[in-house]
Amino acid sequence: MRLEWDKTGERLYETGLSKGVLFPQKNGVYQPGVAWNGLTAVTESPSGAEPTDLYADDIKYASLRSAEDFGGTIEAYTYPDEFAECDGSAEPAPGVKIGQQRRYPFGASYVTKIGSDADEETGYKLHLLYGAAASPSERAYTTINDSPEAITFSWEFTTTPAPIPDLKPTALITIDSTKVSKTKLEELEDILYGTASIESKLPLPAEVITLLSA
């Protein structure tokens, strides 16, 4: 069959950012999730995997690649109180925060939409982030004028990948709602977002794969 381009319904794109959830990590265990309101952007920035060429007998003998790393940037108008410890703050007294303290790692989840020329809500992608650590960031406070703007907070983060049996460790899992079982995805979202009787929880990569492949 001859290849065809730009068929109706196949012109896909991604847009939006919603349903942010923060999972602080303490003593190697992810705490119950909290909703992250005001999340405006998550920039995923993989790095590494750079080639190192080997030469022998006057020819290119082989090419080795360095380990791949994952990091990025989070931007938001505000953040949950629980993120303060991830950002190096402590609260020695109610309403009193001090900086330059220990930075706790965290996990997160967020959703981006999948649209097409036929339906702008074709589906969505669920992103699960593991082992993130936020770096210090600047905050610019300015006087209110005739063009007021809300302060945007921004944090760069690095990650420590989580192990997966039979695969290399990873810091990011992306799940496409158009390609997985709707029932299994609903089960996963009940775990992530919680229910009337169950607290929100970030399942580890091996648990996610087991659930969605069952």
C-alpha cells in the first residue's frame, strides 16, 4: 500500500498542561500526593547520550555513547506548601519559613492533551516523574504598576532514575491514553489521584508497567 500523508484524523499535536500532582519523598518513600495548582509549564530536558568515537587501523572502529540523564524546568504561579521542603525551606514556627535548608527529592505527575485536525481532545498523555531534585531559583519582586503581572516561580530540576526490572532505570514514564486500556488507565489514575477511601500515591515504574500490561 502506498504511503499517504496528512490523512483526516492523523494530524496529531500536543498541547496544554493540567492535573499537576506533587509527591514529596522522605526516607526513600514517596508521600501522599497533593494537588499542584497554578502549574504553568514543565520543560522536559534529556541530556547525555553523547557519542565517543573509537578509531583503529585508520578507520572508525566503533562509537560509544555516554549515559543519558534527565532534567528540566518547572514553572508555576504558586506551589503547594509541601513543596517548600523540596525547595530548601523549613518552617520552625507556624507561618515562618527559613531558606538554605535540606532539599528533599520529589516525584510528580501531570497531563498534556493530544489533539488532531478532527478532534482537539483526541486523548491525553499522563507523565510520571521520579527522583527529582529542585535547584535554587531567583524570584523577582516588582512594584505594581499600570501593567501588573503575577510572579512566575521557576525551578530547574535534575533526577535520579528509578529501577525497572529487565530495563534501564528511568526518571520519566509517559502513558498515551489512546493506546492503553481505558479500564487500566482509570485504575492507575485512582492510585495517582486517590479516591473517597484511598490516599493519592505515586506507584513506582515497575508497578505501573505491571498494572498496564496485566
